Amino acid sequence: MTTGDIPQPAVPAQGPVCIIGASGRSGSALCRALLAEGQKIIAVVRSQGNLAPDIAQACLAVRIADLTDSSTLPLAFEDAAVVVNTAHARHLPAILAATKAPVVALGSTRKFTRWPDDHGRGVLAGEAALKADGRPSIILHPTMIYGAQGEDNVQRLAKLLERLPVIPLPGGGRALVQPIDQRDVTRCLVSAIHLIQKGEVTGPESIVIAGPAAVAYRTFVRMVLYFAGLGGRPIMSLPGWLLMALSHITHHIRRLPQIAPEEVRRLLEDKNFDVGPMESRLGVTPVPLANGLHHLFGRRSHQNRDP
């Protein structure tokens, strides 16, 4: 299997796949991948107006539900053979209470942070609920996702770098990061769904999904600069506490993307994960970072470097 292909094993006829968060970045990408292989899907969204027209027209049904209102959930998941949650994992206890279907969910490697926040604690709570429930389920924990249309990780970083003549990084940007391409997230979700459909999942499973190798954050920044066609910038090493204090200034400068102190603090933490289970269990070999950034910025970088 090449990294450019969605895995497409023979999938037996069965009930529809219910996708929670079908209007979001990961949800919409998954909808299109499943529709392309002929699967029937039920799109669950908070507002139908946010759902892409091509998905709304092609799916079996569009259902409106609020994950914070448990009374709306049983009807939203009715007749689903598999329920996929691409919204925050904190909602998994309510989802499990509303359906008996097997579940595939997105978590986050934020669960490993040394500085737990609401996001990380919510992921841990969702994963704990899956383990306690015991039904066939797979929760995928992605690292930083990049490459989706409108994503606010790499593309927001590129906008910030474009405005900075010097790049201040906590600790010189030596901490490791291991971003994952959105296309690989979609492939992993599709593979997890196939495993459940084929009856190859008997209980809760948890799998980290990430890029093929970790790189120092300063290397990551330089790669973004290069592939976005922004040229070189000198990197300045600053203490984390100082950058966290300076991050408050971004809230008062319109042209700068906002950066929270918590985001700066996470840049001091290594994110280095084994992708062996991702490759062996899901059959997905992740796209190298350079390939992913070229795909994301390709046209723009060539245009900016042309004389």
C-alpha cells in the first residue's frame, strides 16, 4: 500500500456508519473517503448549514444533535452499525450511553502531557469510558494534525512566521514534535472502521497515530518556512517563562495570530511516539513531514521562490 492511497479492503454489506462532527475538518475528510468507497453514512452535526453541500447530498441522512444534550443522541445514532466520533473525546460517555454500536473515536496525544488541561483530561475521561464499557472500539490519539483545509496548526504558524523577522523559540526549539498529515488521520480512521466491520476488534483498543519520525521544533519551523516560500529567519532562544508572558501581547495586536501561554509551555515538551502499532494494526505508513508540507504548501512555495 502506498502512502497516497486510502486502504480499501473488501467491506461486507452492512449498516451505515454514523459520523459525529461531519462538518469538521477530520469529519468531512472521513465522510468523503467513506463515500468514495461506496459506504452509507449518517452525518451528525450541530447545524446542517455547516455541512459541506457535497456531503449533505451524498449521505444517507443528516441528523442534528447536540453532544451536550443527551436527549438528542439516541435518535441521531439510530440504525448505525458503527459510530465514529471526530468531536472531542470528552463526549464519549454520553455517546456510549446513547448507542450499543461499536465506536471509533479521535482522542489526542495531549493525554500524555505533563501539564494536564481540560482538553487532555477530557481525552483521558473518554478513553477510560471506552475501556470501562468494554465494547469493540478503537480510539486513535493523533499528534498535531496538519494539512486539512482551514487547519490552524501549521497554517497559523506560517502566518505568524511571515510577520516575524526573528523567530523566538522557548529553549531554542529543541523539544521534539511529530506532526501527522490529515490524510494519514483519515486513512487511520477508515482502517479502524474496516477492522470493526470485519469483526476483527473484540474490545477497546487505543492507538497513537503520528508522523514517521520526530524532529526538533526548530527544524519543523525551518521546514515550514521553506515549504511556505518564506525564506530563512534567524531563531532566537528565549526562556519559556518569558515567551509565555509575551504571548499575552498577541491578544492586543490584530495582525498577529493569538498564542496562548499553554501553547508555549507545550513547546518545551517532547512529543516522540512509536508508530509501529499504527503501521502494524492499521496498515498505515505515515507520510514523511517534508512530503506532507510540500503537498500543503507546494504551489505557494514554488510561486514565492520563482524570480
